[in-house]
Amino acid sequence: MLTWFVVYTDGSTHSYSPDFTISNINVQRLDRFVLHLEGSETPLVMIHFDDSRKRPIYVKRIELPNGHHSFKVVCHILGWQMNVGGENIQSINYTFETIGREEGEMYWVENGGKFDNNRSTWTKSPSQEQLNVIGSKQL
Amino acid sequence: MVATITINRLTGSSGSITETDITSINTRANTIDSHTTGDTSNPIEIPSSGTNYSFWVNTQLDATVAPDNLVDNLEWFTDGTNSYGTGIGCVVAQAARASYTQATGTGGVTGTVLNDTNYSGGTLTPTTPVDAFGKSTGSPLAVTGSTTTTGAFGNIVVYQVTVGTTATPGTKPASPETFTWRYDET
């Protein structure tokens, strides 16, 4: 199962836990957001916040098991948004994982530009409420 | 914590709803108001004229472990292909939990037709249920609701199988139809 940690500009790392969720991330100090396999710190996806205008995006989109397959499909929607010359620029990674797949778990990454409600169900924009969660309770 | 979300089938009277976890399994749309995976003693009778119906099937999401922050953007969809066979269809609508209405009808024959009058009048959306197979991954049913805590949440998705005179006997389809729930979580 995939999880994440963040690296702040002072080099400190902060891993996901029930006491440190994305709402607790200090987005002003964010340098890297790392998605990795639980139990391994080798990054699967690393997003660099190398421009102070980049605002992080992270929401999970989940398909529950159904009568045909007994595993969940989780899409980690991870990326950034910034305004450049009045234009809303986005870069989004769609990192997919299966959870509970008998033949072995699968992982794959897709990358796209700004959210596109017409392109696919995965590239649809999360709600504004979800996009506002990250950093909303920063310590 | 990462949320644990299950799919429940709701049966029984509105004053004492039975919630059965049907995540990962099948549930029969037949002519009895209870969850079964293989019951064959309560079929839908093929009508000599008109249409017969399954008892409608009430399903709803339930957070057994609360999300860290928020679950929203609830969606429900089919594979987009009706595999029931000739004369058989499925319609779907949604309703608030407060308007939950127990499925009724005549066992072994037909359920009561699903419409806004029969389902706690004035609460079904849309008022005339639509073809479930028109709701696919790219154009799902957007289900009203969200949660930050544990417990059942979001609207009930209620569907009903329809059987016309041209249907043929047997368990339909041979391989179950797949209905899927999707949501966003932080």
C-alpha cells in the first residue's frame, strides 16, 4: 500500500500518520512530497516544490471492490498548481495502485496537465473542499 | 486514519433498517426484501403483458473508519452494457437516507414499480428512474453526500430490474452485472 512523507525546506521529514495528515502540512515550508510503498522509503513519485508559486494538490480517488473484482483501485492524485501571468497551470500525477489483488498488486503512473472533466473519470477535478484540505490545519 | 468504506444493502422497515455489507460480493435483485447471493426461490415472473419488476434494491456507503479529513464526490456506475438479455433492464435513482422506503411487492411475481410516488413520495431523484446502463465510468451517477465521520453517508442509490414479456427464464445474467462505487478522500 502506498503512503507518503514530506520534506521541508529545512530538511526535516514528516511522515503520514493519523496525527499528521495532509491538512497538517505546512505548505510554505514544503520542499518535496514523496509517495512510496509502505515499509520502503524508495520514492515511487517525488514532487519538487522548487517554485514558491506552486501549490500542492493531493487527493485519493478510490473505486471499491465489486462483484467482478475483490480489490480496490486507488488513484493518488498528486501534483501542483500555480498561476503564471494570469494562467492557471497544473501538473498532475495519477498514481494508481490495487489493494487486495490476488495475482499481486499493480502500480502505474500517468501524468497530465490541468484537471479535465471531459478526458477521463480520473482526470476530473476534485471538489474545491478537497483541494482546500491540504495545509488547512498546518502546525 | 485512512477511511474504511463499505457498501451496504438496506432492507427491512424504515423503523428498523437492516444493513448488510455487500462489498466485493453479489446481491440478488429478486422478489424478496432481503440480501441473498444465490436465492432462486423468489424469482421475477415473466409477465404475459406489461412489465414485472424486482423488489427495488437500496444501497448506501458506510464509513466504518472515518477519513482523516473528508470523503466526497460519490459516484455510482455500471459497466455500460446490459448483459441481462432480451426483455430485461435495470433502472436507477437516488434518495436521501431519511426517505428510505422498504421494497415491497408480491413474492415470486413482481416488486412494486420504483417511482416517485411509491418511494416515499416526492423524494426520488430523478422522479422517474433512468437506465442504469447509461451510467458508466465516464458518465456516472453523481451521488449527493459526503462525510467526515463514521456511519452511513450519502444518498441511497436504489435500483430495480425490469422484466418484459420477451424475457426468457433462468438466472440472468449468467455472470453478474457489476455496479461500482467511487469516491474522493483526503
